[in-house]
Amino acid sequence: MNIRTKIRNNRNILTSALALIGIALMVFYTVCDTSCSYLKGDIFGIDLKYVGIGYMLAIIALAFLRQTALVRVLLASGIGVEVYLVAFQFKEDVFCPFCIAIGAIIVLAFILNYEKPRTGDGWRRRIIYGLGEAEFPWMGKGRMPLLLFAVLGYLFVILTFFGSATPAYGAERPAAPSYGNGPYELTIFTDYFCPPCQAVEPEMDMYLNEFLSKGGVKVTFIDMPLHELTPLYARYFLYVVNAGGGYREILHARKVLFELATANAAATDKDLAQKLKERGVAFKPYDPRPVFAVLDRTIREYKANATPTCFVKYTSTDVRKYVGPEEIRKGLINLRKSLADLPSALRGDDSKR
């Protein structure tokens, strides 16, 4: 028995295994600790990850029941969907390795279940049936081209998919919250509710205290609204900025906000205000919408699409991007080395905003 025959005889098991890998990837995507991506989408308001898990479970069920024709139909439809989703990523210039891996799994499963069609003569028929065909008991000897289902999958996702690759707060020009001055610029994109951000925040706080106390670098904070509560926390951070404290007060406030978010200790405006008062964080409410507009523009300008992300600008032509805790750690170490070699005359006066 050659390998092709073995694969054919065991393709239901192999297809189910691939589908399980796909489910594992989607589950891991929700809890990964590398970075939080803002590439999001839904179908009929249902997060694409959950739609994908349901899709993979349907493939497993049909493979278990040996409904090969329906498995091919689902996989062909999935290819149509993936064509659109990959095109969406190219359009937004934001690429998700998990999404691409899921697409590769669908294509591989389709190849496993591929059967050479009985095309007959004619180039048109060869094109139409190029992806194969599916036969159904109720159709007698009739066969349907899988290309039809791929097209239907593509049209379905066009009509039902809503995707976003750029976070937004809403609305109109003041400046983003910035502290310190000097020849170098450090722009930090984080989300209080992002687990990787929460993990790297204590170490980042140590570096920021060092940078801002010694001078030489301008630090700008950009809160990315990945979580539904982030706009609330970002608004109170701007209230803290509006209270007029220095960088020590700001870093303390961010530390408190991260701690509250990690513990899910405040989910309402009233609760958050009370918790901040209890922790000695001063804030002064105002209308922050103009600053939110600045944050939106900054996010788009840097094409930031994941948290935590840092950009270090050494010169106008030397801007380095670091994504995830490990990369950011290396970036901060490199910045520390550069600051150590910086003449004191170039460090700036101190860390006033």
C-alpha cells in the first residue's frame, strides 16, 4: 500500500487532526502572552475566533460521520472565506500569524480530501471543476463544482464580515501625554487590560523612572483601546494628566490603573474614581475628546496594531519598533546604553511635560 493510498484511507482522521490544531490555535490566540493584536473581525456580531471554532467542530463531526462530500463543501467554502480575509490583511497592512496558519490548515485539509473530478471535455468545464466536485445522494448522478461553494463562501464573508485593524476612541489639537525631553523619543502603545502589557509594565516602569529622572528621552503614552473598558481607564489617565502632576505622579497613576485592570477591580466610572482616590491618585475631569483624536492619529501614523509596542526614535531616519515583552526589553536596554553615552548637555533640563 503506497503512501497516497494510506492518506486516502485515513483522511478523515487526518482532517479531524488538522481541525483540532486549528481550534487549538484559535484558543491560544485568545490567551497568548506575546502581544495583543488589534486585528479583529466578526460575522453577524460573533467574534471570528468563535465562528472559526464552530467551523472546525463541524468539519470534525462530518469527518467522523464519513460525510466526505460535505467536508469538501465546507473546506471549499472556507477557502473562499480565507481569500477574502487574507486580502483584508493585505489591504490593512496588518498580518496575523494565527489567521494565516488557520488558512494554511484549511488549504491542507482541502488537499487531503481532494478528488480528481470527472471533468469531461472542454476548457470551461475543466476550469469550473478545477477545485473538484461533490456528489450528493439526493442528486443522483449529479455533481456540483466546489468552485461554486468557494465563491459562495467569498460572497458570504463580504456580506457578513466586519473587520477592524485600527483602534479608535472617537472624535477632533492638543498633544498626547508626553514627559521628559532630549534627543531621543520613546512612544509606548499599551492597553491596561492586555495580559502581556500587564506582565511587562513593572519592568517598563523601572526603565521609565530611570530615563525620566536622568533626562535625554521624551516619553509619550498612547493607550490602545483593545478592551471594552480601556476607553474608561484612558479617560481617567487623561484626567490625571490634567491634574498637572509630574512624571512621578503619572507613572504612579499608570501603575495603579494597571493593577486595577489586572484585578478587574473597577468596571464603572464611579468605581474607578473611588479606587483612584483610595490609592491617592489625583485627577481633574475635563473633556478629553480632542486628546482622544490625537491618540487616534498617532496610532494610525505609527500603524500600531498590537500591544505592547514601543517605538524608539533615535533620529528622523532611525526609528526602531519593538513588539511584545521580549523585544521591548531589548529595546529599552539598547536605549539605556545610548543614553549612557549621551553628553549631559544634550539630556535636557528634566522630565517636565
